[in-house]
Amino acid sequence: MTRTKRSVAAIALGSAVALLAAACAGQGGGGGGSTDADADTITWWHNSNTGEGKEYYDQVAADFEAETGVTVEVSAMQHEDMTTKLQAAFQSGSDDQIPDVYMSRGGGELQTEVETGVVRDLTEAAADEIAKISAFTGQYTVDEKVYALPFSMGIVGFWYNKDLFAEAGIDEVNPSPTIEEFYGYVDQLDQAGITPISVGAKDAWPAAHYWYYAVVRECPFETVENAIANTDYSDPCFIKAGEDVEDIIAKEPFNKGFLSTGAQEGPTSASGLLATEKVAMELAGHWEPGVAGGLTEDEQVPDFLGWFAFPTFDGQGGDPADQMGGGDAWSVSSGAPDAAVDFAKYLLSDEVQQGFAERDMGLPTNPAATGSVADETLAQLIPVRDGGGNTQLYLDTRLGQSVGGAMNDEIALMFAGQAGPQDIVDAIQSAAESE
């Protein structure tokens, strides 16, 4: 942040200083036996671990510390490492292991956190912030209580290299292509000697996104919700989704060694291959420009990035306007001091969200920041996100860790040629019935 922005951020913090001083001096925190001394330090885990995003969050923490006297111990880590460590912390049941402020994806994962008592209810403490972002709090609400403050909400689609597309003779890209148009892109790139797509199948979830999105296309939104509610995945649309993915895999569009390719870490990851122009496109979420920027030599968001939606299929049962995606939110652990709540609220302030948007770190939820997204391609996702269709939450998040994990593993096996459409449905059904 520049000196000017630090000054603006200080104004936003001013209204909270008196409350924080009281919290630090005379309150023990929100459950978990926090002491007065505990309230002087809070821990914050996030996954912006490279480039400008990491630098920005370090500055945000420093600004908060300067204004409040509360020390923020920041842990920035690669996404998969973060989720693994979070699960271990939750399973430990120890307040010393669970971070005070951490990233939440909502859905079944949050439901489990609520049931086990590790997450704090923010409904009253963050009422003003929730009122601003109420359009996005649904997946973070359990029994009419809000347990996380969503700071970025977006959709998944294909991020592509406009220069490589042009090199392959693809002069026009449909922002909402049919599967036939999509296959045309793949064929033209192949013919030009350009690897069409990267996928980080080693981490499972990037490959699983193909099946999630095929479900959005083939199954009406209500069908998916009813299947989850009734633990019944017998509708044939789920099988059809798997067949669609099999057809895509059969085109052999992916980078060499995709089964051992990671999602986002380093230049040989799926995101790294796109960022360094080794492949033409990648199916990824709204976070991709920020991730790619952290993987380039100059640590800047590549100016060659374009975006189009996951293809539609002839005769599909889903609404073409529906998308697949989700967001990230800040949760506060039940054993955290009250200062952690104030920090989570500060992260949703106009100024912090505007800085987040200006650095293309995602799609902000605070309406005051949506006009600040710097990258034109990323900004085009906002009207798509807010365009009226349903957004199906990432299915592994929606279903929770045990069912979602079994599903992702089976989809990864499909990419390896070791499972079929029925195997995926059977894995979901079996895991859901075992819960």
C-alpha cells in the first residue's frame, strides 16, 4: 500500500479503535477461555502466499496493528497446505491450534464447524457488515445465523491466453460457447502445436471442477439440491454429467503429466503453466489472475488473459445462465478474542476491499469495491455473477469433507482412466449414506 492508502485505511479503522481498546484491556474474548493477554495478539491464516497479494495482506495486518496495538500473526500458505492444516487444527479441538481468523468456504464444511463448536456466530457482532454483503451470506448461514463474512464471491470458467488463441487462428471467442465450439478451440490449438489445457489433477479438486460444472449443465439446480437433501443421486443427469467429462478427457487436451501436476504452486503447476504461456487455457475460479500474477517473473497479472464460461451441451437440463463457483469468507474461531472479530470486520471495510479489488485478488462482495477491480477481464465476471442465474457452490464444499473427498477421489480416477460415470455417483451415494 502507498502512504496515501495507509492514511485512508487509518480513517476506516478509527471508529473501531475505542472498541478494540476496550476489548483488549478488559474483555476475555469470544469463548475458549481467552485471557486479557491473549487479546493483544491474534492469528490470521490465508492463502495469498505469493506476489502482490501477500504483500498487500501483510500491509493490511501492519495497518491494523499500528492503529489498535493488536499484534496480527500472519500465516500465508499455499491453498492445499492451508486446508490440510485447518482440518488438523479443528480435529485437535485445541484453541491453541485453531487460528483466530481463517478462511471459510461455507457449505457442508461450515456446517461441521458449527456442529463441533469451533466457529463463532457473527450475526450480531458484525451486523453492519452483514447488511452490506447480505446477497452473499447464504452459504455461510446455519440455522439463520451467519458464521463467516464473505469477502470474495465469484464463478469458475476458462481463463485463456488471447495471444496463443490468436496464434492458433482463433480470432473470435464466444463468452458462452457450446461444447462444439469448445472442441473447435481445442482442435485448432492442437493443430497449431499448442497444448490446449492445463489441469492440476494431482490435487483432485481442479479435475473435479469439470464434473461439478457438467452437473450444473445437465441437472436443474433444484434437482441437485433435492439430491443432496434426500441423499438420492439416482437422477440420470448425474450419469450424463460424467459422460460429458469422459468425452472431454477423450479429446486428450491436457498438459503432459497432468495426473502429477499440482494446482497452483510454482511455475510447473496448472496455474503456472498458464501464467508462463506453456498452455492456452485452464478451468479456474476468479482467483486465477491473482494466482497467475504471483507466478510470473515480474509478479504482475498477465495482460493476455481472457475468460469464457464452461460450455453448454445440446439438450442439457440445467439453465444456461447457471454457473458453478463460490467464495471465500473470514471466520472467527470460537476461542478467539473479540479483537479477532474486529479484524474480520476490518477486512470487509470499504478501503481494504477496494485494495483487494485494485490488485485483482478476487471479486469483492462489498458494493463499494466492485467498481475498483482493475483487470477488465476479471471485472467482466461481476455482471455474470450478479446476472440472475443460480450459482451452484463447489460440490465438495457443498457436500462436506467426507462426501466431497470421496467424490473428488473418484473423479480423479476418471481422469486417470480408472473410473466411470457410475463409479462417481456410487461413491457419492455410499459416502452420503455413511454419514
